[in-house]
Amino acid sequence: MRTRSSTVMLVGGTSLAILGAVVSVVYFLQPWRTCPDEDSSAGCAMLPLDASIMSAAMVVTLFATAVAIAGAMGRRRTMY
């Protein structure tokens, strides 16, 4: 693997993994939700669309982490 492509994989994968993790945490906490029965927004039931967005963000995080690891391994191979 060439150094440029492995660098792009490393930086892009890391950026997407961080973004996916942030989106997952925000959708898990749901700070915009209010419930009449609960004091905190985390106690509210999650809407189906919110659950699908959080699931997609988790999948993106996993794939982006794999891409970042592959980029790091490719970068290590080209250095020697």
C-alpha cells in the first residue's frame, strides 16, 4: 500500500470513527427530549428514527475504525 493512500485511510477512518462515536453518544443521551414522567432526558423512550440513526452511527464507527487500523498497518509496512 502506498504511503498516500494509507495516510488518507488513517486520517479519514479516524475522523469518521470519532464523528460516529460522538453521534452515537449524543443520540444515546438524547438531550433534546423531554418526558412528562421522567426528570432526565435519558429516561425517555427512544423513537424508531433515533434508534436507526444511532445504529447507523455505530456501524460507521466500527467500519471507520477498521479502515483506520488498515491504514495504520499499511503505513507501518511502507516505512520499512
